[in-house]
Amino acid sequence: MTCDLLQLATPGVAGLQPYQAGKPIEELERELGLKNIIKLASNENPLGPGAMVKAALKKPLEISRYPDGNGHELKSALANYHGVNPGQITLGNGSNDVLELIARAVVTTAHEVIFSAHSFAVYPLVTRAIGAKAVVVPARDYGHDLKAMQNAITGRSRLMFIANPNNPTGTWSTRSELRSLLEQVPEDMIVVVDEAYFDYVQEPDYPDCITWLPEFPNLVVTRTFSKVHGLAGLRVGYSVSHRDLADLMNRVRQPFNVNSMAMVAAKVALKDKDHIEQSVRLNLTGMRQLTDTFDNMGLHYIPSAGNFVCVDLQRPGREIFQKLLHEGVIVRPIDNYGMPNHLRITIGLERENERFIKTLKKVISNW
């Protein structure tokens, strides 16, 4: 072959690197021949799905037919859950799918997309794939500097991504900060508030942005079933927005982007309040378990409102990550987020957290 196929890439795609997910357990088993591996890398719920979902998935499901492409039953359940109209909801193959849909629907190569440093890797991916200009605003204390993001708006700005809480740092924007921003951005600029970790947040000044939709037609709020509901493997998320924005997103949405099993599980998961409460309690206990340890070890960590915590190891995080891998413990290095000395640790079961703690102490003592 004489043709360099990479040269066929569009300008936006040519400079991209693929999204790097947390290392799978199966991959580490193949590479190092290890067993009894624990994974605290991808912010998954260590409890998995609740009993109601497990029971629902045992029932016969017609998989020879395409799923309902409009997702009527799930949209109706979500509309009832949030007190909105079903026409305001867009379903996605995970909430990151919806993040791409809104960008594809309203952003062109002539536009700018604003997001913070140290924020979710999907934001620059979708921006650059479209060929738009990414405007990366420096963070404040590892979180979103909303005032600086507002000041970055120009006549070319079309979209702003805000993760609340932010991944990978766990920082959050307060009700007053976020509302002030929404009141001042231009009406023709879309603001996406990514609330993937909404259910874990316990901070009293944290807003539920879905309740603001009647006031701000340029607001899009995204949620996911991958976190507290424990359905990461089924890939289902959604956005709530003005009906017109939902209409635009559905014009570019792939047919049948959410499968039948995912929609059944998601509908049932909304009803399982006991599982949500149990998951949140476990997260609070596990967060204290890890942060108390970091305090005792003299390691600085970023206060987190999610189900993960970033710790500064005061040495190259990727090297610690590699050593932990050889002990059968998978966490997440975040040097690709501009944080080379940090690791992001997902809150796991008590025994998983304890194993990580013992292994981290061992690795650091042998440094």
C-alpha cells in the first residue's frame, strides 16, 4: 500500500488522541498473569446495579427486534422523575454521547467551545473532532473558574461545558456562582452542565440545574446511569433541555443509540431509592476511609463531591500507578489532565479501599 491512510483524516480528527479509559481488569490479567485484581479507576459503583434492576433483567427480553428508537417509556419515566416534558429529554449511549450530540448540533468550524483546564477529556475530543476552536480556561484550585470562563466569551463562542462536580478533580461550582454565569452569558450561547455525579453530592450550596431550565432556554443538563445506578456496562445517559435543543440533538442522534436492555434497566433503576441511598452511604464512608488515610500520610488531596478523590503523591503519579498495577490494584493516572503527580482513586468497597491503602503504603515505602 502506497497511500498513507492517516493523511485522509479531517483536520479536526488528525490531531486527536483516542480517549483513554481506565485499564480493564481482563487486560491486566493478560499482561501480568495476576488474579484477585481490584479496579478503582473508572468511578463505577462498587455495588453494581440494585436488586430491582437485577430482577428486571432476568425477565425475557425481545432482542430480535430493534429497540424503541424514541425511547418512549424511559423518556416518560424520566419526565415524571424530573417534572419535565418528555420532549425535553434526549437519550444517549452514556451521557458522553449526548455531549457529542449537542456539539454536533450547534457548533461549526467557525465557533469556539469553552471549558476548564482539568475537566472531562470528552470536551476537547468532541470540540476538536468537529474542527471548532477549544478555549481552555485555567482552573482555580483545580476547579472551574466561572468568572474567567465568562470573560473568555467572544463573538465566536457557541458552547460552554461545565462539569459539576468536575471529573477528574471532584470540585464543584456553587448555586450562586453557576446562576450568576447563566444570567450573564449571551442567549445564543449554549451552556452544558454535566451532572454525571449529581446523586453523590452532599454539599448544601450545590444546585440542581434541571430546576432552572424554565428560566434559561440555552441550558442543557446531562445525567448518566453509569455512576450511582451502577449501569456503566449498559451505557445509558440523557440530557434535559429546552424542547428546541432536544429536537436539534435528535436530528443528529444515531438511530437506536440506546439498546433495549439498557432502557429497561434505567427505567427500573429510577425507582430503586434504597439502592441509591445505600450507594451514597457507602461512598461517604469510603471517602472518609481514604481521606483520613491521606491525612495521616501527609498527602494532600482535592476535596471531592463525587465518588472519587484525587491525591497528590508528591512524585510522578504514573510511576506509582505502574507499581500498583504489579500489585493487582488499578487506579487512574491523570497526567493527561495536566496533573502529573496526582492519581484519581474511585471509592470502592471497604475491603477494596483497605487493600489500596495497604498497597499504596507499601509502594511508597519502597520508593
